[in-house]
Amino acid sequence: MIFLYRLAFPFVAALAAPYFLFRMIRRGGYGFKLHYRLGFFPRLDPKKKGIKRIWIQAVSVGELSSISKVLETLLEDSNIEVVLTGTTSTGLLMASKKYHNRVLAHGPFPLDWWICSCLAWLRIKPDLIITVDSELWPEHFYQSSLRGVPALIINARLSDRTYKRISGSSIAQKLLLPSGLEVLTTSERQHNRWTEIGIRNENLEIVGNLKVDAVVTSPRCSLSQSQLRSEFGFSEKSLVIAGISTWPGEEELLVETLEEIRRHQIDARLLLIPRHAERRKRIASMLQQKEVAHHLRTNSKKAPAENLVYLADTTGELSTLIQCADLAMGGKTIPPNRGGQNPIEPIALGIPLVLGPNYQNFHQTCGDLVVHDAIRVTDSAKEAKSSLIKLAQSGQERQRIGHQARDWMESQGSPSKQTLEKIYSLLTDTF
């Protein structure tokens, strides 16, 4: 099967190249260590006796953020070396800023083709490979099996689309899921999905969502909130609504909601954090057409006084910026957008969160939050707008939901601890 994949890869890559080149040019930053994508990693020093080397692939900012606690623990262990790779320009930039002096090597993940992958493997020589979320790379996993190196997926999650594609194809299952693949997943629902596509029970374990450990769960600092509000041009007493990882159409909904809330004589302000920062021009154009006072973070961090909408068109700052929010809406949940973004960061801070109907990628987590009355899920854009307005008018209800959210967080235990236990057990088996 792998030989057919190797033969098909160049042709499929050539067909897909225009689309991916367009995305790379639009987002920028893909020239960083370009030779790594071809497999030309640096020639690393030979491993010392008793030292284990782990190759971790975290595609983007979200995946990298979710494993922060796991990664910190591994980096503090003098008997472990870490090679860290990523795929997106934003993820690579974040890794470079946070970890470049602490990892053995870091850079782009090589193309999953025989020559590129094999060359990278010959230079890295890992004792364990880890991928995050739902990254399934046939050649990467084949090289792992060929060398007898354990392969582990952590925080494993199959989206509806990926699940349907793999479950309906025995060829895909054979190609993507080697027999020894170990999987640590986030929920019972995800466990069932991985089982149904062919992962054996003895190789599969539920440990929870790593994002629970990765986010800051301590109480928000009033000084930080005050500084952020001042930076955004908001007043101390403003009601701050955050649009978290928003997608097209959701910014317009939030601006309309803001205007409606302000008509109720509430000094509401809006913090917009789009999922893709490169959409800044379109969002700014929409704000100009609506004649709403706004400011772009990339122009300067400090907005003028009495600003109404602060557009945080940067990457990797979400967890910091939302600390001043009183209320939030989760992005990619309002039709026609579908799938949802991870709700854990606002929940961890006790921020009342409103979602539209499409949160399929986090169905188990959001369903559990609904049961604990720690989140608001709506059936339409109209209902989401109504829910935000009602919560804006009731500080008592916002406070109650915030307490419920914190209680839920405290009940989740430590997924990172269980993940680390699995990692160390696999490393022990390689001695």
C-alpha cells in the first residue's frame, strides 16, 4: 500500500500545489527553514547513552498550545531530547519564540514523501514520534514501523469529515493506521470513533483534553484587565464582548449585537479575534462601512480613547487578550461555518461563552459543558444574538455561568499527567 502512496504523491502534490501556494503566499512566513520541508534537517549530534530523543509534530498554534504542559515537562528532563516540527507559519513562529533555545532542533515538518521523510528520519533518529490531534501521515508512520519506533497520537480527535472519510475506506485505514499506532484521545465519543476505524482497544486510551491543563486556570488579574482595557481604548466600566476565533459572517453578527446592546444604554465594547489574521482587510472594510469606531492591533497596540471595536489581527495572543472579556462568542459555530473552535480557553477563565449550533469538532466537551450549565448553546444566528444581549443585561447570570465553568474545569483532572505517563512508558519499552 505504501508503494502506491509513494507513486501517487507527486501527482497529487502537483495538482494541489496552486491551492497551497496561494495560501502560503497569502499568509506568508512559509520561507522559514524551507529546506526542512525537503528533509534537510541539521545533522544532529549522536545520542548519548541513556538519552531518549522524541520527535513531536504539532501542526499549528492550537496544537502547540495544547501540549504546552507536556512539552515543558519533557524539556525539563535532562534525559530527553526534543525535536519539534510544525506546518503552519504561525505555529512555526510561536515555536521559534518559545522553544528555539530549549529543543534540539525545530522547523517545518518534511513533506510526507519517501525521499523527504526518509532523509529527515536518517538525520533525526527519534526513539519515539508524537503527533497532535488528528495528524495521520502514511510515510511518517511507515518509517516509524520500519525502524521499530513507537508512534503516538496525543489529544487525538477525528473531525466529522475525517471520520467519515476513513471509516468508509478500508484502503485509507490500512494506509493511515499502522498496527502498532498508540492513541490517547479526549472523550468516549472520540474513543468510539477511533475504535470503529480500526485502532485496537489495547492501543487506545481516554485521557481527556490537554487544553484543560494548557490554559491558565488561576483567577484573572484585575490589574491586567485594567491594562488591557486601557490598551484597547475601552473604559474601566465597559462591558467587553469577545469574538473568539471568528470566521466570515460572525464578525458582522457581533457588530450588530454590539449596536443592539448599546441601544439599551449599556457601554458595550467589542474585542474581535479572527481565526485567520490575514482576513484583517475584509473585516476592517466591513467596520468602515458600518461606520463603527475601530482599531487594528497591527497598526499599534494602543487604541484611541472611546474606541468601540478592537481588531486583534495577530496570532498567538488569544489567551492573554480575552482576560478582559465579560462575555464571549465562540467562532466557527454560526452557519454556514461548521465545526467550532476549542471552547476551553474562555471556560478556564470563567468567561460566559455563547455558541451557535455548529460545534461538531468539540461535541463531547460542549455537550458536557451544557449538562453542567457552564455554557450557552443556541440554534441559530438570531438566537445567539439574543443570548448575548440577555447575558449583557444580567451581570448576575454572567457570574453564575462563570462559576459553573470554573467548577467544570476543576472536575477534569490532569490529562497532561496521564499523557506523560504514556510517553514515559513507551520510552521505557525502547531501552
